[in-house]
Amino acid sequence: MIGTILGIIIIIITGYTLLRILNIDIFESIVEEIPYYFATGVGCIALQMYLYSRVGIPWGWYLIAGPWLILFTSVLLFKKYSLKLLPNLKLTRVGKVFLFINITLLLFVGFESVIRPLSAWDSWSIWLLKSKIFFIDGLIKPEIFTYVESDYPLAISLTGTFIYQVIGRVDDTSVLLLFFSFYLMLGIALFFSMRKYTGSTLAMTFTFLFLATQNILRHGGRYEAGQADLALGFYFFISAVLLYRYIITKERKSLLLCNICLGITALIKNEGITFVIIAQVIIIIQVLKTKKYKDILFSLLCIVPIVDWYIYKEVINMPKNFLLISPTIYIGRIGILLKEFLKEFLDLVRWNLLWALFILTTILNLSKSRKILIFYYLLFGQLAVYFLIYLITPINPIEHLRSSLNRLLIHLAPIAIIIMAIIISNIVGKTNNKLLKKHLKKLF
Amino acid sequence: MRTINLYKKIKKNCELLILLLFLIWILFSLLRTFLNVTKVYSEERFWVNYSEVEKKIRLFGDIHIFLTLLKSKTALNDYITLYTDDKKAHYYAKYVLYPRKVKVIEIEKDKIELPIDNRIFSTYFAKSVGLTKNLKQMLKNDYELIYQYVSPGGEIGKVYIKK
């Protein structure tokens, strides 16, 4: 357990070092920045291990973490950077109650994540199977992809291997803390991102609603931990927030960090690549509008590792994803798929009222705010891709959908939450009912 | 003018509906969180006292015991064929047994192609599906039974080694 925690700390230190070297100082406090340290740290460590394997450098944890620790020390010594640890949080009594509940929930899920060994199927067959194989082999052997029968990217599996390197053995119980970390970081990122648009108390309430959603909680630590869906949801969310920030503020640093996160997003799961394409289209449109053409160069940071990965896949002749072997669109499935999607959205056991309320607020479009359009573009663009997957799947689409849609929606749930938070915040602020307004203002 | 008033009325009602659902959502989530946290006492406290092996047996059942035994009977560089009717066994065997390479043949899904090259041949039946005639003959001619596992639940696992 201590080894795993140490591994996660090294990941965070790596991200911190990278952000300081790149001089990215767009946040108010260290706590607000931590999710971004973690996000970039995972990408750096995974990419480093991938490159080490390609050029034949062994994977001792000190060889991976060593350069970062030296840079970290140099940054601390030579780079003046003062940032307060905590931001000024103005919470109402309700907000304080939700803060307490959120902390309780995080402790509960953290405890759940390490009480049982890995039991999620997808992790046995893909994510932590690869971590175990890479750890035992000490490098990435191309033939292993045929054995594992998976063409998924390696960022999550290599981070698992890094944790094993730090522990010194395969421990498929304590490694689940890594997956809990994504849950924790997503909670922190959600709160601080929403806070700017909704106020602290409402942001704390929505963070609670998200963290308490049964499907999210299960992937954070209870039985389903070990899969990459929550991690992908985390990267989708922070990339979306950074992209939004860039569009509003035109800060280059936001775009730079956004592109780094997008690059990692595509290396988490195959589904990440379509999200990256949608985001890059939005970036290109924005650059054309503002005529800041140099900004487009940051996209290279995102595109280069992705292109390299796809070339590597071709070179080693990695087995193709079953969806892409002979894609045919079966239009006749549209009706039944819409029905199944709706069923999943209204599954209250898994999602509580998350998607039901999202659909309602979207249909009514009460906010009429152009502010949140970017989030809608990203969410609906990606949702359309998921719909397309079930239109082309060669296996029974209903069986395929029932076994996977609940995981795909995890990727989009954080973005849906921030959209709802902004809309409900507008309602709370602008409602015409005086009595209601008085009570809501007291609460939030 | 009437249309505008009607629109305002609908909008106001919709806002109220959304706020009502939002509050119901909070209440449901609070209740759910309370139930989840109480599980620490009602369900999870038992897990704290189990060893790692006991936990795995509780979670995965006999297949875990069988694979642990198979692991102990084989070398790290062995190639193993696992003939099974248990879907769970497919990926779990690959996960547990690595670095041994496992070729899994799922009875309902895959066709078995004889002869088998791998040094170790193992069978694991959760639903008592027997061996085909050809397979029985091959095992009799080329392999020797080295271990048999029978669980209280009736699952049967056998390990054969090439003569």
C-alpha cells in the first residue's frame, strides 16, 4: 500500500515539475492544480516507459522517476513560484455539510478500492493484464498484443506497471488505489471548475451528486475499479474545461495544457481519439476566428504522440479492432438503439437522476447561454460516435450496448454535470419567484 | 402578448420542475450514500479479516483454486491449453497464469484442432460437459493425468502432461 501511494506521489511530482518547466500558472492554488499534475504525470511516466522500451533502457523505478526527481529539486531550488495551498472557499452551512459528506464518500470509496483484489473482467483481460505482463517481461514485446487480443493504447497499463515497479511486485489489490486516484482527482477538478461559474456551495453540491452516482462510485473503488473508463472521463473533462478556458480567456497557456491533456486522452482508450478530433476542430475554428495562427502549433504536442502510436501499431502489425475490420452501417438499428439509449439514461439505479435531468435541462435549454455550447459540442459529438459504434458493430447490437453503454457514459458524465450545474445556477440566480429565490439564495 | 405570457408561464413551471428534480436527486443521493457507508459495517468488515487468498476464493470461486494448483504444477515457460465451458476462466486463466502462455478453448465458441502441441493440457468444467471421443483418444495416447481437482460444487478440473 505504501509503495502504491509513493508511486502516485511520484506521478504527481512529475506533473508538477512539467507544469513548472512549461511555466503554466493558470490556477489559483496548489489544490486546484493537483488534478492537472496527476493528469500530466500519468502521461509523462507512461510515455517515458514506452520510449525506454523502444530504445532498450530498463524500467527500474529509479530510472523512470530519477530524472523527474532531479528536475523537481532544481525547480524547487531555482524557480521562484509562489502559489497558496488552498483557495479562499466561501461555503454556506449547506456547502460545509456537503464538503463533509464528500470527504466521507471519498474515504469510503478509497477504503472500498483496497479491501478486495481486482475483480473487474475488463481489467483481467486488458488493463492490468498488460500491466502484469509488462512488469514480468520488463519491456513491451510486440507479440504480446496478439496474445492479449487488444489494440488499446498503453497509458493506463504502463502506469500500472510503474506502480508495480515502485512496489517491486505485482499487487493487484493496492494498485486499485491508482484507479481511486482518478475518482478523487475528478472530484477535485469538477469542484474547482464548476466553482467559477456556479459559486462554491452549488459546485460542492454537484460534486457530491457526481461522486455519489453508483456507477461512478463502483468504477472509483467498488468492484469495477481497474478499468480505464473513469480515467478517460477525467481526461475528457479536464481537456473540455481547458478548451473552454482558452476560448473565453484566449490564454495560450490554457491551450498548451489542453493539448497535452488531449494527447494523453487518445492514449488512454481508443474512444479518446474521436474526442481529440472534435476538440481539435473546435481549436482550429477558434484560431481562424481570432487569427492567432501560431496557437495551432500547440496541437503538435497532442498529435505527435498519437501519430507515433498509430505508426507503431501498424509497424508491429497489431490486431485490428473488431469494429474496424469491415465497417458497415446498419441504419435499421436506429429505432431500437434510441430506445436502448433512453433505457440506459433512465436507469436510476446506475445513474440516479443524472441523465434524466440532463435531458430535461437540454431540451428546455433554459439557460440560453452560449457559454456552455463548447461543452455541448464535445458531449454530443462524442455521444454520436458511441451511437455510430452500435450502428456498425458486427456482434448483436443490443447485447453489445447493454454490456458497454454504461461504461461509455462514464466518459461523458462529468461534462454533463458541469452543463447542468451552470444551467441550474442560472435558474437559481434568475428565477422570478421571489419566495423561491430567497430560499435558494440562502441554500446556495 | 398572450403568447409571451404563456411562454413565461411554461418557462416558470419548467424551472420549478427542474429545481424539484434537482432536490429529489440530492435526497436520493444522500440516502444512497448513507446506505453505502453503512455497508462498511454490514458487509465490508468481514473482508478486513480475510487473507488475500481467501478473498480471491470468495470472489472467484473454484476456478481460482484450480488455477493456483495448475500454476504450482507447471513451469514458468510452459505453454498450456485450457479446455473449458466456463467463460470466466478464459481471461482469468491468462491473467493468473502469466508468464505461462495459455491457449483457451471455449467449448461453446471455439473448435478444437487436434493434435494439441502444448506440453500441458488442462480441462475445467463448470457444467459437466464431457470430452469428445477424439479428445479422449488423444489424451489417452499422448498425455498423462497428473492432477485432478473436484470441488464441493461439482466443478472438475484436470491437468495432463505430454508423455
